[in-house]
Amino acid sequence: MSRLTLTDAQRMIDAGVKEATRIDQPMNIAVVDDGGHLVAFVRMDGAIKASIDISTRKARTSILMDMPTADLAQATQPGAELWGLEQTAGGLVTFGGGIPVTRDGETVGAVGVSAGSVEQDVTVASAAVAAF
Amino acid sequence: MSRLTLTDAQRMIDAGVKEATRIDQPMNIAVVDDGGHLVAFVRMDGAIKASIDISTRKARTSILMDMPTADLAQATQPGAELWGLEQTAGGLVTFGGGIPVTRDGETVGAVGVSAGSVEQDVTVASAAVAAF
Amino acid sequence: MSRLTLTDAQRMIDAGVKEATRIDQPMNIAVVDDGGHLVAFVRMDGAIKASIDISTRKARTSILMDMPTADLAQATQPGAELWGLEQTAGGLVTFGGGIPVTRDGETVGAVGVSAGSVEQDVTVASAAVAAF
Amino acid sequence: MSRLTLTDAQRMIDAGVKEATRIDQPMNIAVVDDGGHLVAFVRMDGAIKASIDISTRKARTSILMDMPTADLAQATQPGAELWGLEQTAGGLVTFGGGIPVTRDGETVGAVGVSAGSVEQDVTVASAAVAAF
């Protein structure tokens, strides 16, 4: 497996910033490696501060669960199978904006985006992933 | 941007205490700066102790999200977009009583009030903001 | 036992602010009740932000140990009896600036001061206690 | 006061990366705003993972104490005045590598560098500050 490099992370962040600028929503964008550890991060001017943690946590959740965070939304509702999941593993985020990235079929990292609506976060995260 | 001073904070707290006295509900009132750091705090005689943390956290949440905490109540319900948000960023409060204050269009601080009903908390927080 | 009131706390804080102004060192000043719970707090303009926590923790330590924090400095040195104490009870502060206040022989609260040298912190805390 | 922008942070990080490359020591480099909140971060390929937290915490400590972290090393030794300080305020770092940056005489942010020797960390942090 070839690891996600800082160059990879910066290319993803640049693509994310470009898309965030296009939709006119300043964002926090975090990229983590396959261990969920931060590689690169930017907070665009005007993006809310709570999303420093949320974006990083979305990226980390994507690694720990090995799936996009959007896939956790239904499963963690009251009465659903993973009700309460968000309190485990140091705190997971269960709404969209975190997406793993793969290389040769293996998860090598993840991006997390936060500060807009969930739909906007997913849009920007997807643009970052596409650049990988 | 001019910073929120202790004089600003004390004027807000005095106005909050006056309104809390008028509605006969002792309150915890916290004022934080634009980084969410505490500037001044009072617990009126008879106000519950849990609200020391809740009032401070409401003020901090208002800064981190850059919005009144009342605006988070609907969005964090089961099935809603930000379900689980309250567990991020060190713990956010998602019911009313925290309100940011602005100067020249920029958020420079926030007030958080807790110990009464949410409606009472919002009433007292609004009185504090009006004095700013 | 008559409890420490907000009026008591504010009188202590006013005296502390006056002394801090006299020695020209902006301070964080916290007053807690006999349970170690915050009653009132001010951060003077220009006082460092780390001392928000340190002043509050000094006051709380004074209650939990029922002694001035300055009395813990020797006992917690490497090789001394209470080596490692500061890691217990949610985190204690073992240098000067926290002092309990008593009424009719009973501890009813404590003040914690932080942002200057330890000597300055103790000077301001003592002025606050004297006003009680 | 004019805020530290993402452009400011990226210029500092670029200068830090350049210096880290020159001394051949991959680093973690974090830039925070005047509230201690992260603005930008990079982990260079090969830099140790513990330093993600250490670099960020150095930058945050510089804000909370309003001084370089190197200035805390002596004062927090056994027997010295601030023995035990590192356990307060959510955890402070008391060795070199964190430096505040000022504009018009006011602290507007800080940089934190970690992964090399403390001397190397300070060298790279200084290069980042010089670019501000």
C-alpha cells in the first residue's frame, strides 16, 4: 500500500477550497491518514469554529467506520440498530461530510468537511475526493 | 475589530441580573469573548449549580457556531440534519439561552444564561444583549 | 452555616480588582462556594487566558484540600509526600493564589487569582479575602 | 485589530516547511488564531504522529499564556514557581516550539512546531513567524 502523502492531502484541500469558493460557503477541511491522524487542515476565513472539530472528527469517523459518515445517519436514529454509536470510539459524527479515499482498493485516508449545510459539506468533500 | 472588554461584559451581566430579578428567577450568566473564553460570570443566589456549566457552554456554543443556541434545537432532533451535533467540539448546547453579540458587523462575544425555563433563559439573555 | 452569597463574592472580586489595579497586573479572579462551584468570575482586560482555568482551579483546590494552594507547593515536589497529588480530583493546582474563606470557623468558599507572578497572585487573593 | 487570515497562516506554514526541509527534519506545523483555534495545519511526510497534538497544543499554549512556550521550561521545573502548570487549562506544553505572532502590538495568533529536537522545533517556528 502506498500511503497518503502531504502532497495528496494538499491537492484534495485545494480542490475542496475551490469548490467551497464556487458555492460561496467558507469551510473547514481536514484530511487524515489511514490511522485517522491529521495530515492537513484549513479553516477558510469566515468558517465557523465548531467545524474545526467537526470536520476533523468526520474524517476520523470515516476511517474508524471505513465508510462515509452520511451512511451512519439512518442507522443511529432512535430505535435503529446503531442507536448511541456516536458516543463510542472517542466520539463519532453521524451526518454527512466525511468520506474515505482509496487507492488500489485500500482505504488510505479520508476527508472531512464542515461549516455549511450537510449537503454543501458533502459537495465539497466529494470535490476533494475527486481530486485524489 | 474592537474587543469585548470587561466593562462591556459587566454591563451585560448587570442587565441580565436586573431582568432575572424582575421575572423572579435566579440565573447563571456568563459572557465570553470572540474565542469563547470566559470574561465574566455570576451565579445569583438560589440558581442551580448545573447551570454554571450550561450557561458557559451556551455562550461558547454561540461563538463556535456563530448563532444563537436556540437555532440549533430543531436541526439536532432525531432525523434532522445535525442529529448528534451536541457531542462535537467539546460538547455543545442545542437549546436556547446563548446569543452572540456583534460590533460593526463582527461577532465579538456571546452571553449564555441558564437556570430557568428555556424561555426565561432566552428572555434574560436578550436583556443582556440589548445592554451591549 | 450561612452560605457565601453573590454579594460576598462580588465584594471580594471588587477588592481583588482594586489591588490588581494598584500593582498594575491584570488578573483573573474566581470565587467559589463551599462545594467548589463557581459563584463569580472576572477576567480583567489584558489578563492571560490560561488563567481563566488556573484561577478557577486554584479556588476549587482550596475547597477540596481545605487549605491555601500555596501550602501544597512543597508537599508535591519530587520525593515529597504528596508527589503526584495534582493529577487527582480532576486536577489540582499546587502553587499559590487560592485561599479559602471562613465564617464562624467554617470554610464557606474560596478565591483563586491567576495571571501574575505567584507572589502577585497571592497578594491579590489576600486582598480579596480581607474584604470578606 | 485585524484578524489572522488563512493566507497569513499558509504563508507561515510555507516558510516553516521550507526551513524544515532545509534542516532535513519533517515537522508538524500548526497555526492558530488569537482564541487558540486552529486555522491551518500540515504534517510533513515522515513526521511523527504524536506531534500533531504537540504542535497544535504548543500554538494554543502560546495564545493562552501569551508567550513563547520556551519561556515556560524553567518556571515549571520541580521547585520552581509554576510547577504543575502544564496540567491546567486543558493541558499546556512547557518546552519550546510555540511562538505568538503580533500585529500592531496585539497578539493575533501563534504557530506551533513539533517532531524534531526542541532546538529544531524553535528554529522552524521562528522561520514561520519571520514570514508573518
